[in-house]
Amino acid sequence: MCHRDLAEREKASADFRRAIKADPSCDRAKYQLSVVSQEMGHNQESVALFEWYLKTPVGQKNALAWSLFAVALRRVDSFDDSVAN
């Protein structure tokens, strides 16, 4: 069972960062790190991570990721700006 499932978000975050460092093309780790950052309330970081993930071919097709990205934007008060662009 992964740390995220056990609500050990700090450990999960560290694990996902290590996975990305070992394999920068690991889209699943990018997505999971984005989600964990959002769950931890790191909204600015979450926005940046989702932007990074959503540029990948897998991310572009992930409807849930787009929805979570909108939530992250809303939490940092940038949703209206992003819609205008």
C-alpha cells in the first residue's frame, strides 16, 4: 500500500519526487505528486505541478487532473485569470 493511501503525505511526496528524479518521464508520479501537494494545502506548488503534468500526452487526456487543476487555481485565486487567457 502506498503512503498516500495511508495519509502519509510527506512520505508520499518524497517518494514521488524520488521517482520523478529517477525517471523524469514518469507521468504517473507527476500526477500523484500534484494531487498530494494539493491535499497538503500547497496550492501554489500544486498549480505548478499540474501545469507540468497537463503538458504531457497522458495529462492532456486526464479529465480528473484538469478538474483538480481548476480547484488548485481557485484556491490561489487565479482561476478567473486562467480562463481569460
